[in-house]
Amino acid sequence: MRKIGLLIIITALLWSSPVWGKVYIDINAPAFQRFPVAIPDFKSLDEQDDTEKLSTKFSNSLAEALKMTGFFRVIDKNAFIENKDEAGITADTINFHDWSIIGAEFLIKGGFQYSNENLSIEFRLFGVVEGDLIVSKKYWGTLDEMKIMIQKFTGEILLALTGEPSVFGTKIAFTGKKGKTSDIYTINFDGSDLVKITNNKSLTVLPHWSHDGKQLAYTSYRRMNPDLYVMDLSNKEVKTISRFKGLNLSGPWSPDGSNILLTLSKDGNEEIYMLDLETKKLNRLTNDPAIDVSPTWSPDGSKIAFVSNRSGSPQIFVMNVDGSKVRRLTYEGRYNTSPSWSPKGKVIVYEGVTNGSFQLFSIADDGSNFVQLTFENGGCEYPTWSPDGRYVAFSSGEKGKIRICIINSNGLNLRVLHEEPGMEAIYPTWSPRLQLY
Amino acid sequence: MKRNLKIAGIMLLVVSLSFIFMAGCAKKEVVKEETLMAQEEKAAEAQAAEKETLSTEQELAQKALEEKERLLQEAAAFEDVYCDFDKYDLKTESRDTLRKHADWLLNNTGFQVILEGHCDERGTREYNLALGERRSESVRDYLINLGIDTGRLTTISYGEELPLDPTHTEEAWAKNRRVHFVVVTEKK
């Protein structure tokens, strides 16, 4: 993990933003159109020669970051009509008509100073229609920290427009299977910083983040039985959590971090249990001769969705956290598995077979609003929500070349997060927000 | 003359004494010899007997080992038990196969079995870990019904992670939906 420690990035609110009334746009609505934004090249504020072409580098990097969020349509620079030499980066030096006429709703202006390895960038986000400054920030650091500054300001833009920052400060853990063995890896939301976490020389599957992102639970066959372990990511110390005969399948941690869900077969068939990590008390939640597996928490921790084949084929069920009030959620299709409950509400995504391949579906926790999210040729499996509830990561592809992909929660804007020859990238699990920078 | 006689007398005495002495000694030595021989003989006999026992034991152990080896080879050829897609109930032909395996296990008590449950690639991976476990549980329960001691049976599921045939055909999938027997010698 790369730690940024050389120069603390200081952010400053340059101007207050009184004009922008906090009317957030519902970016998850099916009718949502991506924000059209223009990002002209940044201005060198100290009148020095831009020998490293930073001016273009900064605007392009910011455009990439905004595209990655899936909520922006970045307008081609060739369409710009503004007179670069006359225009400045403050509202009084911008002719907003130049921008509205090319279809921009938002304009981002930036300026920088760079000398002796020290870099400062200031960013301003304007609403083009009103010509108002929505948010502005200045960051100081080194050139190496440019990416962090850009991702931080992208977070500010999203916060200003939608009420929630970006998820650049998150990771996705997954299982990388090569041949007959597999290990756990983590990777940043932007696809950087791939790290191999385990080295077990056996099958190691089903990573699950602790609520604070400091630990990972997973199931490994390293002692010839699928046992449940928890690794402290700061020192790689591994604790054995559950070693019953048969399955000890890792499941998600409770929203408050006190409990972990797991699937055990110790009592003769597969049942879902809740383990109190403090007291080590084990609570059996399901009680059915059928297979019960793959639990997921509702965001308030009061309910659990899971998979059971008690009605003949695998379907998704919901129960209270004490195991009471079990009800079937999915009726569409013969094979529905891998539920993941949105951390922001009532939506559950899952995988189901349709026309011979797995695709992702979403459904409200009362069974309404059934929607097919993906239509990928290679199939889509094992969905996992981002902590802001705006994205879903999943594994996709033919056997042998399975990759991790990300879509927006409305199914659009598919992006490949990780693809590696000879590796099946499976079981993605999204981290909570982390302090990466 | 009287002096000569005296000397002769002494000599006679000495001679006879030494005779007596020698006789005594000789007799003792003979006894001693006999004892030694008997002991040696006994030791040798014992040694020979021991050797014989050892070689029989070694032979027996060797034979047992070979027999065990033969049985393990026999068991390694145990036919897999196959399941239908998303199913873990035992088909009629599976029951026949399992009865054969059970007979073998009843006849050869020094062995334990690891029942490996496997699935084809078409299901969901995590669900298949449960399904594979369930398949091996079905086989385990059937074997217990046929009189196999539960302590000899272990289940382990590999889900769809270790296919026998990695191709993507109906035939491959049918082969991969299996419970595989791994017979091992009993842990002491």
C-alpha cells in the first residue's frame, strides 16, 4: 500500500459557494443523463514555460477521473470556442455563453504553479447556466501526488452535485485463481495498486472486509478443510475463526462490525450462522434440511437475505436477523443466487440464469422493481455494492479468463477493473471507505 | 636310604596331591565347559528362534504392506458417484456403486474415506461449494446406513473449482458432477 506522507495536502475553500442551492440530482434514476462538463487546459499561474505539458496533463487526468465515475460526459476540447489567451479561471474572466453554446452544463477551470518539485493546483467548478461558482479547492503537494489531488477534487465535485463524495478511496478485494490454487488480492477503485494479500498455495476464496476495512475474512483450504480465517491487513497476522468439519464459508461482517455471518455444514447440512467476534458465541439462524448459503446484511443490520433451495431450486430469501420471518424474495427464473444488499437502501442485486447465462438483476426488498441490469455475453456473477450504493462490481467472462468489472447501479457505464491472463478474477467484494491518502 | 624314602614319600604325596588337585581341577573344568556349552547353545537357539520370528514378522509386515498397497490401489479405482445438475440425491446406479464400495469398506476395516464433492462449472461458485458438500453428505449418509462407521468418513467440497474435465461440454459437466472417493489408511 502506498502511503502519502511527504507533503500533507492542504485543501482550502477559496470562495464560499452560496449560489448553488443543494438540490442534488438523482444520479441513480433510470432517466439520468450524464452531466455534460467542459474541462479546458489548466493555466500556468506563475507565467513559467509549461515544459512538461502539465496544463494538458491535468485537464486530461481530471477528465479521466470524472469519466470513471460514470456520471459525466466530457465534452471534446475540439468543440471549445473560448479565446484561451483572454479567458481566466475566475468567474469575472469567463464568458459562460461560450460554454453553454457548446452544450456544457458544467465548466471546470484549473490553474497551477510548479517549481522545484512543488506543485499547487486550484480547481473551480462552475455551473454554466447561472455562471456560478459551485465549489473550488486548492491543493499543495508534489507532482507525484497529482493523481491524489485530482481524485480529491473529483470527490468534491460529486459531493457538491450529488451529496456524496466519490469512491476513489475504496478498494475491491477478490479471489485470483490460477490453476488449482487461488489467493486473495486487493485493487483500488481506479484499477491501481494491485496487491496479493495471501499466499496459501491452496484454494482461498470468499474475501469479506471488516466494517472498518482493516481486516479481511476469507475461507482457505490450506489445512485440507475449508476453514474461516481473518487477516489483519496492517501486519498480515492471521487468526483462525472457525474450523468445524466440513464447510466454514466466510460471509459479510455486520454493519456495526461485531458479528460475522458464515455458512457451516457441521450439523449435517449447510446452515447460516452468526458469530459474535467478541464473545465467540455462535448463533444458528437457519433451520432447514435444504442448502442455506450466501448471506448478506440489510444496511441497518436488521435483516439478512440469503440463498436456499428449500423450494426446489436456488432462490433468494429474506429473514430477520434472529432467523424469524423467512420469506421468499425471487420468483422470476429457476436459479437465483449471490444476493448483495445495497448499503443505501432497499435494493438487492443478485445473479440469475437467463437464456443459459448468468446476468445481474436487481429487486427491491419487498419483491417489487425487478430489473435486469446486465446483458453480457460471457455472463455476470457475484455482484458487490460500492459503499455509496452507486456502483456494482462483479466477475464476468468465460471460464479461464474471468475479469472484474464495474457498472453504475443502473447497469450502464461498464468498466473493466482487473483482467489478467491466466487468472480467473472471482468473488469481488467492495471495501468500505478507506483512508488511502 | 631312610632320607631317600622320606623324599620319595614327600614326592609321592606331592604327586598324589597334585593328582588330586589336577583331578579336581580337571573335573571342574569339564563342568564348567559343559555349562558354557549349554548356555551358548541356548543363546544360539534363542537367537535363531528370534531371527526366525523376526523374519516372519518382517515378512508378515511386508506382506501386510503389500496387501495394503494392493487394497489402496483397488480403492483408488473406486468408481465416482455421479449426480444430475443442481441435484444431490443418489440415483439407482449410484446406490449399486455405493453398495460395492460399502462391501469393500466392511471387509477392509483399516481404511478411512475422504468423500470429495464436486460440481460442474455452470452453477454459482459459492452455491456450488454448498452443493458439493451436500453431494458428499448424501454419499456419507448412505454409507452410514450400510453400516460403515461414521468415524471413517470425512466430507470435503471443492465446488466447481477442481473439474476432472475442464472442457465446456455436456459430457465434461456430467463427469464433473461427482463424489470422488479418496481411500487412505486409518490414522493411528
